[in-house]
Amino acid sequence: MAASALAFAGCATLPATPALAEQNAASAPARIGDAPNINGVWQVMNEANWNLEPHSAGPNPLPQGDTLLGAIGAVPPSLGVVEGGEIPYKPEALERLNKHRENIIKWDPEAACYLPGIPRATYMPHPFQIIQGDGDDILIAYEYASANRVIHMEEVGIPPIDTWMGTSYGQWEGDTLVVTTLAQGPGLVKLPGGEMIEGVTWLDRSGNYLTNHATVTERFTPMGPNHIDYQATIDDPEIYTRPWTIKMPLYRRMEENAQLLEFKCVPFSEHLLYGDLIAE
């Protein structure tokens, strides 16, 4: 064996130095009791809100012929965040998906400032804040539309009603926060022009969706003090052939004054929703 290789092998067996021990301690997340401390302002850095599946760059989704925006509003490309690359829709569910894609602006709940649901709230292009106490329920506040949800730290139950954000139940599995969300159901939704349709939860701006029969299981696993490995598995036998999973990192906002600001979007959507009622 070469001398350099012997030297390397010998170094590999040396005990950790105090400096290395300090470095390892600094890279570990702080703790609240027995659980990792995931308090903070977090945000994704990807294109999942445009389309969870792999996609090329594309023009803005405004009606054909509206070219005055140029590249503003264009869809950025992405390798996707779906494990396996494709959402496994049943053939009969594609009819609704195609209808969404024919009416992207009119039907997307984000355009109307409706609450985004889970998991979409996590990867919208806005930060969110996790507020975690010692053994109590966990609150997640979202900048978009001042949305929020409580993660009830208890066994999964039966939600009393369907709601836009569903009902979330959480428990720790080691250092992983596992959250099960049920009963996401917008009910009837008003479209621009006054039409009412049976609402579903949109997963992105390309029209992917889930129904109120879905079970969404999220896994938040700290990968150090400033990163969380985020996974969400969606099981909805009404429209999918099998459960499927998305995966992405969450990044802590590191500004000294990191905080959520107001993004109350109702005034921005009023003309879209109620423009037909405005007198000429």
C-alpha cells in the first residue's frame, strides 16, 4: 500500500477532535424536549407550484393573443418533484384534469385567492412559519392569503366536516414529524361569470388535483438546523391508481428579520370573480 494511502487510513481511525465535535453539534437541529425544534420561517426553492411533474418552459397562461406581458408570467422549466415523474391518474380522472387545463386562470383557486389546501400551501412561492411548542399542537401560518392550519398532535381521527385546508393530525416518529391531513373539500366554488362547480383541491397551476377522499401524509425530517426533507404521499383511490409521493427540501429563511408579511389577495381577485357584476 502506498504511503499516502496508509496515512489516510490511519487518519480515518483517529478520534474526533474538539473542533469536529463542535462542527457536528452546530449542524444538528436544536431540540424542544424529545423532538427536534423546527420553529422558523421556511420556503421552498423550486417550480412545483407551476407543475409538480417535469415540464418545459412555457408562455404565460393568459388567453391566447395576450402578448403584452412578454416573458413576465412565463412558466419556468422544472425536472419535477413527483417520484417516478408522473401522477398516476385513472383514465376517467383525466377528463376533469383536461377541463382544468382548458380553464387555467378561471378555475385555479389560487387566481381567486381561495385557500390552497395541503400540500400545495407548502410549495407556493411564499414563505410559511412553523410555531412549535413543548408537546402541544403545532401551528403553521402561511403568507399566502393569511392561510393557516393546526396540526393536532394526537391519533388520526374523523374530521367533523370538509374544509379548504382539511384537518391535520401529527405525531413524531423519531425525529420525523408525520402529519396526516383528511377532509379537504372546498364544496361548491364560484367561478368568474357566476358559474358554480363542485370544488376540488388543486395541487399546482397546471390543474393537477385531489378530491375530498384523499389522505395526504406529510413527513418533515430535519436535515440540520436550516434544512428539512419534506415528503408528501397522496392516496386518493377516487382518481389515482395508486398512492404517489412528492419530495423536496425546505429552506430556513436566514435574514435577521425573517418574518411573514401580509399577502391578502382578495382585492387582487375581485375583478376576476365579480367583474360581470360591475356596471359598464
